[in-house]
Amino acid sequence: MNNQAFIQRDAAVLWHPCTQMKDHETLPVVPIKSGKGVWLEDFEGNRYLDAISSWWVNLFGHANPYINQALKEQLDTLEHVILSGMTHNAAITLAEKLVEITPANLSKVFYADSGSAAIEVALKMSFHYWQNRGQKQKTKFIALDNSYHGETLGALAVCNLGYFKEIYAPLLMEVITVPSPDCFHRETGESWRDYSIRRFAEMEQTIAEHADSVAAVIVEPLVQGAGRMRMYDPVYLTLLRAACDKYNVHLIADEIAVGFGRTGTMFACEQAGISPDFICLSKGLSGGYLPLSVVLTHDEVYQAFYDDYQNLTAFLHSHSYCGNPLACRAGVATIEIFQQQNIIQKNIPLALALATATERFRDHPNVAEVRQTGMILAIEFVKNKHTGEAFAWQERRNLKVYQYALSKGLLLRPISNVIYFMPPYVITEQEIAWMVDVTWDALNFAVQG
């Protein structure tokens, strides 16, 4: 069966995520038959380098032999069991490993099945903690401008990207929004650190003014992913942790996109030397294989719910596939690869190769900034480099980048006028060079008249 047959079948029944389906009248979906390493292959033998890790989830390549074998073994043992009143080896082992590798004091693991669900868990858990502790006025949340935390209603409420949120505003709780430390807006000559410190003053003032009513502050550490891969200095997190402690407010770290080595350390919070009250993990957690997320918290939070049944303080949140054995076993295998192959150190030369290959973009007449944090690199392109004038979003220059790159065998998915790379860690330096060459041509194609 060729690509066209799958395209026709798809059009008859599927509604794709984050997509204006009418676009597919002129830009057909790409049917994928198989994947191996950083490459995807369609039904006619065309190959595509997955530069975005299939929405940031794939860490060690498609059809990774080690994870494959782990899943085959698990499949023959236990596919699923309810996690309420039951337990199993994969859930326990993964929880043990997560407690071992995450920031200090995070000792309890709560399973969910998606990034958005993990955010919902953290928000509810923080709110419920204060209710159980008798501080019933602490019902508000503080979030950053330009933030993205998911698309279920609680998660969407703490986002601040208008094109995701505005239509649903009547359904959402009110949230206190603070300007982002996004260093793209720093003054000429101002360092990331100095700008992040300057922007933190507004956050501290907001926490101080609203501390009595605020349950938690939620942030994406170091990189605001869907917010055009905007980045900031770790000092902001250090200051934020201190302020949350001072004013008795929880800190929720949304590391769904940035965890598991993406920022150069296993978790982004490590670069600030902090431990949040809640850390939300998903995406790379299962190596890109199966839906899985977790929220880790510390014992003080756990103890606020640990009580006699009659006192009705239990955390009544669940998912049917909570702690699914197959997903958990994929997570165990993923962490084992990190530990056995010293992945964080191995990624250092790859990040350097990415930086070196993209250096020429800095002088491109339509590039405003090239920014990088670990294995995430973003290229922000504009209409006018000197004034910073952006292309009108209606021109859809990002779509032109996507189409050109795809025609050459490269899968990119620009966010607005930002091209980014977040490849699987099995990419080679030669593949990085080719990926960047194609992107250079794609950018030049997209900015033409």
C-alpha cells in the first residue's frame, strides 16, 4: 500500500492534534511505516530525520533495542493492573529510580498518564494540601507570561499563550500572571543572569503581595517550550525557591519538556541548585514509547494527606491506566540507559556540535537570535534584523520552513517564527551537520519575498 492510500484513509476518519485540518487539502499528512534511530520512513521508502524527537518525547531513537527488549519481557509478564490497592514491580522500580535521580527530598511518586494530567495533579495536590492544613484561603496560583503547561482546563488556566487559551477563558480559573524572565528581551549588552535577576523583582513583589492567598507558583525551568523556546538564567529559579520559602508558597517545576537531559543536566532545576515542592515529568520519561507522567513531591506534602479515613483528607485523583506496567517498564529502561551509558556526559559534544553548526545563523540577515540550553537550540527569524520587526503571523513563514525541510527529508516543526532543534540523543555529529544545512536552505526559502 502506498502513501496515498493511507492519506485517503486518514482523511476519512482522523482529526489531528494542533492542526487546522483544512491545511491537509494542500499539505497531506505523511504516513509513517517505521522508525529506526533518528530516522522515520514512509510507505514509499522516503526517510525523514526526526529533529524534534516526535514532539520532544524520543530520547534514544525509534525502535531502541534496549527499550524494545524490556517491553517484550514486560508484555509476557503483566500488561496492566489497577494501581489502587495493587502494586507491581515496574511501578515500584521506576518510582525508586526517580526518587534516586531527581532533586533532593522528593520522596513520593504519583503516577498519571500525560503531561497535562501531571500538571492537574500538582495543582490539585498543592491546593488540597493547604485545605488539609487549615489554610483554606490559599487557592490562587502564580504563573509566568508566555508559559505553557498543557491543555486540560487546569493546566490551560496556568498557561499564558493567547492562541491556546483565549477561546476557553470562560471555562478557566483566574490566575495571577507575572512577566517572564525571557532573555530575548534583555537590553543590549545585558547578560542573561542580570536580566533574569532584574525580572525576578516583579515575581517577588507579586508573591509578597498575594502570599496569603497563593497556593503555588508554577514555572517551566530554564526553557519556555511552546512559548517559542524562550530561555532564562538558572539564577531566577534560585531566587524563586528562596522567595517561595520566605512567603510559605509551593513551587511547582514543570519539567515535562525540559527534564531527562534536555537542558544539559538530568533536570533543569539542578542548574539552580534547588528542589521544588512538586516536579512534573512526562515526555522523555518513557523514552518516547508510551503515555506516562509522574508528579514527585516531598514527605511534608504527603503527610498532610496521611490520616484516618474518616477525616476525608485522602487525595482522590486517579487514572485508569495509572502506573501502567508497560509504560513504567519503558521508564525503567530509559533511566537504565542514562545510567549505564553516561548519557549526560555523552551529550556535551553533541550540544557543542549543534552550537558550532548553527554559528553561521547569527549573521543571517533575518535571524534575531540563536539561543541554546543544552540539547535545545532555537533560531528566531525576523523580517528585519536591525529593528526586530517580525514577519506577520498570517504569512505563515514557519509553514514554509516545515514544507521545504520535509521535501528534503527533515522533520522540523517551527513554533511561530522560531525554528528549533530537540533531536534524540542518538543523533551523530554528521547528522547534525546535515540537519543544520537543510535548515539553512529552508530558512532562506521561507524568508524570500
